[in-house]
Amino acid sequence: MANADVFWIFMLDYAKGWGIRPHTHDFYQLYYITSGKGWMKLDGRKLLLSPKACVLIFPGQEHELFKMQSGVLRMIDVKFYVHDGALENELRGIAQTQQLTAEFQKLLADVRAEWKSALPFKKHMADILLEQCLYILIRTHIKAEESKFLFPETQAKTKDMSGLPAKIAAYVEEHCFDDISLDEMARELTYNRNYLCKVFKKASGITIIRYANYLRIAKAVDLICYSTEKISDICESVGFHDIHYFSKVFKQITNHTPGELRSRQQHDMYTDIVEHGRFSYRYYDPD
């Protein structure tokens, strides 16, 4: 028996009026967003779903997909069991939301193609490919943690934060790959934006925007070193919309341009890894 056991995999569109009611189940579930944007709730946390986002849902975790207000959210939805204790322990230790590369989407598509095919051993192949996806999730998390070498002192300070500074850091970490807004953060945390900036600067030694840029560049370093994505696409995926500004911030933090870093790390890329119905809780409410 394989360590991962796929029992259903969909390619789903959620258009205006569609959503998923709050529910739990005894299996694992994985969402990979291929296009569009939407919002979900996972154990009480509101999460933005956008292209290349991957969400891992544990057995027993309550989750909900909020009703789509406009546009179309397209995702690959995988439902599966895990039969290996060591793999389960690893999965429990990673971030449940991550940004993955286009190669990860291709691998998930291969899982779906095997699962739907009429070829011999199709279920075995689907299980093996999904297990590979899970190990990529674990590795991506580990690489993201290792990339924190870019700002060890700041990371040490944010790790030890409590109270309001910790809430600010958590908000930035959750929203840094989007168009982060200090005004929106102030509304959500119910404090004046200038006060939030002052409190965080005193606790961390850097501004909120600078911290967001550190996190973005740390993710960009990971993608440049361990994926074949174009640098222009990486720029967009980590929250920058101007390639020149991205390169400037990248150079300030790493002392290298994105192109220089990719050239230096070319031999270290793990390209050999990254290259290789309806349920009752879904609903439609046109109003």
C-alpha cells in the first residue's frame, strides 16, 4: 500500500454564487488554485486564495469556501488519506498555505490524469505521484524556513514577539504576497495605522513595509534557486508589480540581482524533482 491514498481528485470552477459550507471530514484535502481569486476560512482563519496558492487541510479541520461574489475561482481539489506515521508527522509540521510553482500544478494534473485513466495500475501511479506532491510541499516549507538567513536578527525578534507586535507580524506574514495595505490592516486590527507602524518599528527595528519586503524577497530567493519560473513571473507571484523595483529591493537585501543569484545557484536547482462530482457541503446561492 502506498503512503498516500487518493480517493477523489477534481478540477473545479466556483463561479458567482457558489461556495462550500463549513464542514469537517476524516480525510486530508488539498486545494491548488490555478486561476481566479476567492476567500476561505480554515480553523477560524480567513485566507485569500489566488493563483499558485496551495492549501493543505487536515482531517477534522473545519473549513469553508465563502460564496463567490464575482469572477471564477478554478482549483484542483484532491481528497486523500495518509497511511504513514512519519509522513503525517512531517505534514503536521509545515505551513498549511504555500505558494507553489507551475511544475507542481503539472504534477497534480498528472495525478488526475492517472486517476481518471483506464490504464493498468492507474491507482498505484496516482498514489505515488500524490506522495511526491506531498514531499514537495514539505521541501518547499523547509526551503522557505532556510531562506530566513536573509534577516536572522529580525526573524529572531518577530519570533519572540507577543501582543500587538505579534499580531502585526502575523498579519504581514499572511498578506505579504498580496497588495498589502496599512489602512486595511489598521481596520482589521482596530488600531490607528501610525500607531501600528510605531509599535512594530520599536519591537522589530524595521518598518512594516520593510518586513513585508524581507518576506517577499525570502520567497523570491527560494523560487529563483529551486524552480525554473521566469524571474518576471516570480516578481508577480511574491507581490511586486514592477520588475525594476523588485530588482532594486532584491539587490538591497541580498547584495545580488535576481539574475546573478540564479546563475550562482543553477547547479543547486532541484529541477529533477519539481519537473517530475459534487459533495453535499457544496452549495449554490445565486442571491
